Amino acid sequence: MLVEDHEVRSSLAAIRSALTGQGRFAFETRNPLARPWERWTPDNAVEATDTSGAVVRMEHEVETPVEGDTVSFTTTFTTFP
């Protein structure tokens, strides 16, 4: 979990040192006011098909109740041939 500034800085430094010259690092940020974790339910799982035709399902389970400004969750990936 990256909460404190020093954690973010040290993580980004480690990522940079691991990248090759053509390497890329992608990440996302979220607007906490939108409360997206309220929609992270099994009913809203995401499925994608890879190039081999296998289906990958991504499902979140949020630890409730959410207290303070940290949301804890588990993501499960399931592959179907």
C-alpha cells in the first residue's frame, strides 16, 4: 500500500531502476469523492478475452465497513479456457 509520500517516492525510484530504456510503467489514480469501491461487487466483475481466446475474469471484494480514507480490497483473477 502506498500511503505516505516516502513510500511513493521509494516505489517510483525502484520502478524506474527496473525499467529498460524502452520500458513503460502505467498506473491509475482514483477520485475518492466518486467512491468507486461501492461498485466493486461480484455483479460488476470485468471480463476480457486474450489473444488465445481465454477469458479472464477480474472480481473485487471490498473489506467492509470502509473506515477512514483507506479502502482495503482483494482482487481475484480467474481464467476460463
